[in-house]
Amino acid sequence: MSIVALDIASKSATFCVLGTQGIQSQGSLTFDHDGFSSFIASTQVSDASLFVMESTGGYHLPLYHFLLNHGRKARIINPLLVKHFHDGQTLRRTKTDVLDAVTIARYAQANLSALQEDRMQLDSESKMLARRRARNAEDLAKAKTILKSDLSVAFPELLRFNVFTKTLLEFLSIYGCAKDVLGATDGQLQRALDVQKGRKSEEITVQNIKDLAQTSIGVSYRAAMVRDSAKAVLACQQRDEDLTKALVELEKVLHKRQMEILTSIPGIGEVTASHFLSEIPDISQFATYQKLIAFAGTDPGIYESGDTSKNLRISKRGNAVLRKYLYLMADSCKRHNIVFNAYYHKKREAGFPHRKAMVATMNKLVRTLHALLTKDEMYSL
């Protein structure tokens, strides 16, 4: 079989073709549609069985997906593995793009069994997407806090409403204080409220807002900041919708069966299931549920000194992102699943404080998830 190895740069790549008789040919391609198309159509690579490349900070992804979309078998290799392979083969430090491509090819040839059909790269994409959604959720929480702070100065009376509805956020992005409201006509105010379609609160009317503005104690100099904060919240909300949709759709493609299993548990929805699977795409990595608990960092820390031995608080040495979403899943299960609700309250009745009872509930959930995913079974009460 022939292997095409590519050394990726930001705007181009160098490749070599390795066959049973050694290096057959080499060349380069540009990173654009014409370059990709000419590359896969060339006689040099037309009969190639496998395309391999190192993970290079995202530069490799367009070519990787182009190859997959055109029916070619492509694999991503950890650069550290290639480096260790190179160091084990020679002490020479000569480095060129062609030599790097040859090294990648020889590594792939020597480790064909490790380059089996898998979803490793797409799983990595899922994790990056999930992590970005999580960061945006933090940004959204901060933006909401800032908006409330600004509004408490500029137009505090409006805080009696839920100002985080899209209707009021759109309104506040135009009218940031009582003075702005009083300087506008009824028609202008109504059009601002009507920007967001759909059902609205009966309390949020032009007259009610004007009545609040008439007696407002707010100061107008903060209005620009309110408008800016409202726009920031709207932007974060839109990003959250877009990222959530993309994450759930990707996980349904990558882990359709696992998604069905997780969401069969009352209290676990598609979003939290997607976050869990982005962190744990393959349950077989964990031979026992105890190892999964340790990975999440919800196992108890242990202190031993001489004859003294005692359990401490949870270790928190594992995956902090996974631990966060396990908590959200357990909290939802506690509220919507009679089994987990009973378990939580049993721990509380045994004298556990809330946080300790929640950790116990999280670990029970981990045991359940590990069993269901390992056995490929749906949840049943």
C-alpha cells in the first residue's frame, strides 16, 4: 500500500508518497480549492491508500476534511509521537519540509495498526466546540451581571421586570435610561418593543415603562453603558444558540446511540448529554466506574500520616469541565428523576450537607452512566 504524508504549513503543504519500495515521489500544494483539487487528481496520489498529517493548530483541518469529503482515508497524528519516532531513528538534526514529510510517512508505515478507522479528530472538534460554548456561557453570565449593575444606576425601576428577555434587551439597546424613554414618542417606543416577535409580558407596555420613567431616580450618564451591556448580552445569547445547535447536531452524528442512552434518563437533556460526550467520547477508556469518578475529580481525597488515615473533600484533580456538567446533570436528575431525588434526600436525612449529598448523587449518576454506556442499554426505572 502507498502512504501520502503531508507536512502542513499555514498556506501550503509538502508531501511525499511512500510505497513498498520506498519514497515514490514528492511535491507540494497550495492551500486553496484549486490546490486541493489538483493534488487529489494528480497521478502521484491517485492510488494512495492512506493520507496522514500532523495536528498543526488547525491549519491541517481544511485539507483533512477535504480528503474525507472526497472519499479518501485520512488520519491525524500527534506531532509528539512523530518526534519521538524520529529521535529513535536518528541523531541527525537536519530539518526540511521534505524530510519532515518523509518522517511522518515512515511513522505511519511503522504504526499502521494504530491508525485504524476512528473518530478521534471529530471527537476533538466536538470537545473544542463544547469548550467554546462553556466559555461563552461564562461570558453571558458576566454580561448579565454588568447589565444589572449599569441598569441599577441608569434606570433601576426597570429591574422589577426580567430584563434578560429578548424584548427588553432589544429595547435597552436603544433606550438606556429614563431620560431616553421620556425623549421618545409612543410610536418609537412601541417599535422598539416590537423588534422581537412573539409573545410578550402583559406588564411590558409603553405606558408602564413611561410611568416608571416619570418617577425614576436613575441617572442618565450611565445610559450608554446600559445600551452597550444590553448589546453584549444579546450577542452572547445569539452565540449560545448557534454553538448549542452546532454541538448537539455534531454529537448526534458522532455518538447517536450514546445520546439516545443518556437522554433516556429523566433529567438529562441533549445539551448536557452533548457536553458529557464531548469530554467522554469513548466509555471503554474507563474499565471501571471508579476510574471515571477519579477522572472527574469527585473521588474523596485521602490523608495518611503514621497511624492516621481519613477521607478529605473531593480531590478535584480530574477534569473540571466534566465535573461542572456532571453537577448540572445530577442537579437536574435530582429534580426530575424519582430515583435520584430519593437518593439525594436519603443522604440529606443521613446528615449529609447539601454539597456532600450532591457529590454522592453525582457519583451515583456516574455509576449509572458507566453501566448503561458499557452495556449499551437504555435507562429504565
